Amino acid sequence: MTQKNIHISCPKCGWEPNENCRWKCDVCKTSWNTFDTHGCCPGCGKVFLDTQCPKRMDGCGEVSPHDDWYEEIEVEKPKSFFSSIFSKKNDNLPVTDNDKKWIEHSLIFLSDLFEPVYFKSLITITPEKKYFDRDFTGTEEDAEFIFERIISIMHIDSWEIQLMFFSNEPTGFSAGITATSQEKLKGSWKSSAGLYIDRGLGKKEIWIELSKLIDPESLIATISHELAHYKLLGEHRIEKNDELLTDLTAIAFGFGIFSGNSYFKFSQWHGNTHHGWAMRKSGYLPEQVIAYAMAWLAHYRNEDLSWKQYLNKTMRKYFEQSYEFIGKNKDSIKWSN
């Protein structure tokens, strides 16, 4: 018995996208997987009739009509859900082969970008007092402290960049300062809760959304991501913004624990008469990709793994699977160009 499936691949070279691939709208700058919406930008509604195969992810770089990427194929329908699951070999690798190639290729690119000797000397940062010796209370002073610590770790000249705050609601600080509305911030690169703005003439700013102040782990992940923008764009290492590469840069500089642990956050709240819960996502790279990147870096830098105790349960599982896989297949892992 057969069924029809849609196969997506570049009509010119056969490269296949995965769920983590992103294209950017040239109108509103939204970053999304174009095949999730059949070429329609979810930010402004523009429909892209053509799609470029990403050369950075081992594609050919050529442009083809979007509709040509889809091919209807017939496949043998499995007898049951369980038979299809258990007949597939499980190699305990949490990322796809395309993910794996992109991670390795991008980390090697970053190594060359920041010089291999320096890149190899970087270490994983942990939520310990030796890095963040402060009792956090959810104030803007906490963010200033984290900002200064990460600037020091990432070797950034503090006079070149300033920390600012934004909110979609008028919010007063303890010092009587009011946050700027996000809509008033122009010329910026946006992450889930932060912005990097280059105003020219050496004036650069990191903007943090106020809701991050109550969660030090997410605050560290967000600030490290925005400062990674500075390392790539502000120091003129790349010309065009790339959010996925920026996320990976923050991980390479040691902030993978914070990025991975804060990717999904579950919270509960209680009032006098009712209660509720919320789940939110931060960052661009999923946990599996973050974990594989951290495992690759741990092997590459021959790191002591005592820091893995700080990973949450899901991240530790993905990291250990990745680390073991790399250890058993070192000859097939890409370590350099």
C-alpha cells in the first residue's frame, strides 16, 4: 500500500532543508522557515515566488522558483505506527545529518573568524559565583552587572557599547527611569527579548526587554546573544546579520548552558482566587542543536565536563548523546576546513 508525501529539495542541487533553516524577508526582516508557509512571510505577508538555496549550509546558492522545491512522491505506507518507529535504527544522535553538518561547518567558520588558537582557549561559563557573584533581585542593576561581566568574558571594550532597556508598556525603574517602547527603536537586529543597534560613529547599544530582569539565566542568555552581535557585526567580522550564527557565537564564547536551559521556560503563578501557567521560548537554536554544538566544542577544546551538572535534564540528555556519538565517531566528524 502506498501513500503520497511531499519531498522538499533544491531543484538544482538536491540540497534538503530541515526545520532549523531560516530565510529572511527583505521587507520586514522577519526570519522564518519559508517552507512552513509556502513562501509567505509571516511578518508582512509578502509572497516569495523564488527561493535561494543557502550556500552557507552546503547548498548551491542558486535561486529557483519556490514551487519547484516541492515534489510529490509515493512511499510505502507502514503497517503500523509502531512498526515504522522500531524498524528505524536509532543512533542516539539528537540532530539530523544536515543539522550536524551545519553546526560543524559554522563552528569551524567561527574558529577561523576569531583565530583558532584564541577560539580553542575559550571555556564554558557556569552559573557559579566565580562568574556571577551577586544575589539577583530582578532590578536593572542586575542587568548592568551581568552586562559588565559578559563584556569582560567576551573581551569587549566597554566604552564602545551601552546597555539600554525597552518595553511595550510604560515601566518605571527603581531609579525613576522609564523604558523606551520597542516600536521607537529603529535600525536594530532583534532577538526574542533583546536588540543590538549600531547608530554609527562608534555608538552601539544593547537593548534588553524588561521582562528578562526577573530571570537571571535568561537574562545572561539574552545579553550574551546581543553581545555576540557586536562580536560579529560591531567588530566587522561579517557584513550581514545572521541570527543563527549569532546564537552559535554566544555558545562558542561559553554561554551554552544559559542558552540551552532557557530555551523553554515553564512558569506557574497564583493569585487570591485563581492561578495559571505559561510556557515561552527564547533564542533561535533548539536545544538539540545547542547540545551538539556544546559537545563538539567540549571535544575540540578537551574540556573538563564538570560543568554539565548545571544543564537541565533535557539539555544534559541531548549533550551526553552528542558527546558519546562524537567520541565514537571522531574520524567522521569535521574538525577543520
